[in-house]
Amino acid sequence: MSGTLVLGIGNPLGGDDAVGGHVADIINRRRRKAGASLNSGIIAINAGPAPESYTSVIRRHHPDLLILVDAADMGLPLGALRIIAPEKIGRLSFSTHHMPLSTFMSYVQSDCGSVLLVGVQPAQTETGTYMSDPVRKSANQLADAILEGCVTGLPELD
């Protein structure tokens, strides 16, 4: 096993639903800018709405930690970040994906040390809307937490 793999999930044209991909893009921009001085054990991929398209990448890298980032209506304040346990996924509203995230997590679990889903509370996910400022701010905070290796310290969804 090696390092951390981040899959940013969501529709890039769907306002706050784009937050997962945005987090992956932030991580990649910061790593390019900093060069070798920033955590090189992290791979970040903007997976769009179909994370299942990246199962071969997960198998090839066999990460110690797979972090899935997605907008999730958790009934919390706008931009709130929460780690979501697989058994709580069914009661939440996620954007349309080709495969339910709980199924995807079960499918890739054997190829990873552990799988972590981080939800970001959206305000707007309609096609053609823009990402809200609070969600954009949370995306930056989440990217920081991932790069600093402290993402597991985020609060869990009750």
C-alpha cells in the first residue's frame, strides 16, 4: 500500500456539487506550485460524477487511505464538513451518480487500507449555478486538512 488517494466527486456544472473535483484541483495546484516540498504521498483526481471509472487507478495504487469528497445534503449549515460512515449514506441526499457511493465504497474497500467519505453541505446544485463562497472556503479548508494529513480529525456526521 502507498499513500493517500483523493477522488473528488461531483458535477462540474452543478454549482456546489462541483466541490469534490474542486478539492482535488486545489490539491494538485498547490502540489505543482510547491514542487517536491509538499506531501508527495497524495494523489488527487477530479473524478467528476463517475468515481467508478477510477477503480483501476485505486487497484494500481492500493492506497493506505482513499478519501472520497462529495457534496451531501446533511441538513447542516452551508459548507459544513463531515466524515460520513457508510451506514449513514442511505439517509443522505447526494447528487446523481452512476453508482451509489455506499456500493462503490464496498467495491473498492479490499483495494485500500481504509476508505473515508467526506461530505460538504451544499446550498445549490442546479446545473448552471456557481459554487457558493462558503463551499469554496470549505473546499480550501478540506484541501489543507488533506495535505496536512489531518483529515481524519474532521467531525463525524451524527
